[in-house]
Amino acid sequence: MVQKFCQSCGMPLNNSNKGTNADGNPNEDYCIYCYKEGKFTQDFNMSQMIEFCTQFTDQINKEAGWNLTPQQAKEQMRQFFPTLKRWKQKDERSLTEKAAHLLSQCKEVTLASVNADGFPRPVPLDKIYSAGCNEVWVVTAKGSEKVADFNLNPKAGLSYSFYGDSVALRGTVEIITDDETRKQMWQEYFIDYFPGGPADPNYVLIRFIGTEATIWINGEFAHVNLPK
């Protein structure tokens, strides 16, 4: 018999690990880890799938009797994955559209301000809202160093990444303090940091708009100027 492989992650397929269609019947192309109830379980592109699978190199070695390093396993997947059904389908989206999708996958971003001495100050922050590939909103305290930096210099850098794909942006920020916007953007967990609720005077929002982007997604690379 010819060995069949999952057409998403390359795992050898057998009757015990086949994915399921929407009607509950076994799927003949994908494993249960990639495909369940008629849908892919991960919203990945090919390079993200490779990064995801690489973390299981030890398990793959044990089951296959191999002795690959993570880098060797990754290189094998780079050669093999383009032959699989899922990754043969060309993604027709533009690179900025792919970057927008990447941003939607990210829960956290790194925002860099420039301090009074002229040095960058990068800080990881929860993303509370995004639009396109270059507009990001985060929440912070009015008395924070970030706000102090941005009050002196609105120039900023912001980056985000997901399983090996990444985008780095340069742009500017705006400190949002009006009551209506703060109320609209309020999320329940903010109360742990701002006990006064949406009207808490220490609760402010930062809106970042990027005008230049360096994008690396699924093997594609470009430096892009973005509309303001």
C-alpha cells in the first residue's frame, strides 16, 4: 500500500488519525490535528505551519526513528510542504493584505517610543484593536513613561510577529483622552488596572499609524510605503 500523508502538515495518515468532514466522516487528505469538522484547525500559511511543526521535532524523531535537529527538520519541511495539496493553492492576496491578516492573528505587539535621551524604548503591549496592517490601538496609563516619551516625540516604531512571519513599522502615535472614545474602547479586564472605569483619569489610549513597513511573510519580503 502507498503511504498517504496529511496534505497540510505531512504527518503519515492512518485510520486512527484522519481528520473529519463536516458530516463527521473521515477526511482522506488531512489529519485530525489539521482538519476537524470540515475546517482547518489552524489559520496558518505554509511558513507558519513549518514553524509550528518544528517545535515537535523530538516527537517526530521518536515516532519516525530519526535523529534530526530542528533546523534539519525545518529544511526537510521546506522541501516537502510545497508538494502538499493545501500549500499548492496560490494565495492571491497582496503582501499588505497578508500583513493585515497577520496583525489580526496577533494578540500582542511591541511598541517603541524615543525617550528624552534619544534612545528607543520598546515595550510589549496587548493589542486592543487594529485596522489594516498599520493601525494599532493599545491601552496605557497617563503617567507612564511611554506617554511621557510620546508627548515629547510622537515618532514610534511598532512590530508584530506570528510563527516566524513578521512586520516592522515606522510611524507616529496619538494619545487619546476624550471620554467617548475611551468608553467605546473599554474592555472588562481594564478594571484591574483602572479601577475608576472608563472615566478613570489615568486611563488613556495610544493610536499608532504606520507609514513605512518592512514585511516578511511566507518567504516574501518587501519594504512598503503606506498611505497616511
